Amino acid sequence: MPRILSLLLLAGLAVAVTACDNADGDDNGDSGPSGVLVTTEEASMATVQVTETTIGRLTSKTAPSLTAEVSGPIQAIFVEEGDEVARGDRLLQIDREPYELALAQARTDKRRLEVTLRTQRRELERSAELLEDGYVTQSQFDATEGEVESLEEDLEGARARVRNAERDLGKTRVDAPVDGAIDERFVSEGDHTAPGEPLFTVVSQDLLRVRLPFPETSAQHLAVGQPVSLRAPVAGGEVEASISELRPGLAGQSRTFEAIANVENPGGWRQGGSVNAEVTIEERESIVVPAEAVIQRPAGEVVFVIEDDTAHQREVEVGQRRSDSIEIAAGLDEGETIAVDGAGFLSDGATIRTGED
């Protein structure tokens, strides 16, 4: 039995060798393609934007805080927090009666003085005639003239009191100074308000101010007029603006330097929201290659320059990075051919082939 098994094994090996020989014969001596399959591209010049990024905070450019200008009990409030208002809409009414009475008294005093002044002026005219005829003395005429001047001054004061009374009566009605929304309400019906007491905060959402904090080290690179791209991650929408103001000091303990950009609301942006901001601080012409062409190796970041279907590893110094491209600051010349797709599989001196091959 062992002899028979050995013979069978030898026969099987002979069949396998014969099959291999036949397979080699069918190949007709042709060999498969050699080299790493890659795509190539010439290094070219492009405009590179040097940017600073930050997260900004939206505030309303117009957010007046309304305070009472006259005192008195609040008779009615016509809006609630969150209500949209237009310029001139009535927000609140303070009791008018005391101011109506004050206005009526001021007008009465003015009319009384007007009548007295007219009478005294006629008296002055008669005194002037009598002075010429010698029936009154100069001192008597001067006294009458002085009374007329005093009444004129009193009448001017009465007119001013009428204007003040009219103004105070008008201030019992509080109107919206801008289009916007009621952000806060500080009083209720029946409260007794006094001059200077806060009533409402009205926020306009049409014009927004974007506050952009940057590290102190970035201050020297920022200037008024530099373009800034704004994108709201939550509300959506993108806006192109420019820096309109640079704050002179640093913000609190954060030691950040703040830039300001004023924008029109693209729709949906609200005070207190956040935006991603990118400020362009410099533009320059430089060599730019696809991001896939730059490979991390132990020696550092490299590209593979292709010459005669051979890849040569070249260390490079990179600059600005984008999602799809990288700036080459040093180590590569314009017009040189580099490997792109498949570059990660190359080594120095490797043979390459392209899709055309």
C-alpha cells in the first residue's frame, strides 16, 4: 500500500508540471504592464489668497433702547416681546390728562400776555404823541416803554412754555423709532414711569454688525477695507463684505483684537447668532498643485516629479492649504510634471505609467 500511494503522488505532480508548461506556452512570451499607474499634471502659477479665519458674533447695527421722557402712570402697552414693528408704530401710552391741562394753562397765559401787550403798545404810541406835545415827561415815556419790553419778554417765555407743554404731551405716546422687533419690555400697564426709566429695546434685523475677534498677533495684518467672507452655519446664507472698523483696544481677558463688518441681512440672520468669517489679508502669485500630489514622508512633505516615466521624490515647502489645492512655497518650479492620483503609492525612482500608456 505505501508503494502504491507513492506512485499516485508522483503521477499527480507530473500532471501539474505539464499543465504549467502548457499555460506558459499559451502566453506567447508576452509580459503584463509594469510600473505604478498614476495621473500627472504640470505645476502652474495661480493667485493664492492668504486668509485669517474666525467665528464672528452678530449684533444689530440699530438697537435703540427706549426710555420714558415724561412721568406718569402707563395707561396701555400695545406690543409684546418678539413683535415686529414699523417705524412710527405706537408702543406705549402714558396718561395724557396732566399734560393736556398743563398745555391748556400755558396757552391761556400766552393769550393773556398777548392781550396785555397789545394794550400796552397802544399806550406807548399815545405816550409818544403826548411827549411831543409836552403833556408827559421823558421819564413817564421811558417807564411805559420799559413795560412794553418786559411784556414782550414775558410773552416769549409763555410761548416757550406752550411749546414745552406740547412736547411733553407728545412724549406721553412712545413710538417705534425704527423698523424692527421688540427685543425686551421692561414695564407693565399701571406702572408709574419716570424720565430716564427704560421701556423697550427695539432691534432692527435689516442692518447687522459682525464683531470678528482675532488673535493679538493678527492685528498687524488687518486693515479697514479688506474683504471678508461671512457664512452662517445655522441660519444659512453667505455674504461678501469688508472690514469697516478696527477697534483700538484688546477685548478683556481674551486679549483678542476685534474687527467690525457691517452687512445687510441676507435673510434669517438674527442678533446674537454666529458666523464663520474668512478675511483675505494678502494675495500673491505662487505655484499651486492639487492636494493629492503632496505626500507625507519621513523626510517631510514631498511631491514626485516625473521624468522619463520615472518618479523622483522632491522635498517641498508648502504655504496656504485649501481643500483641493496646496501652495508650494519652495522646492518646485513652474512647468515641472508631477504625479497626482496614485502619488501615495510611489517611491523615489519608481517606474510609472499613465492612463494613456
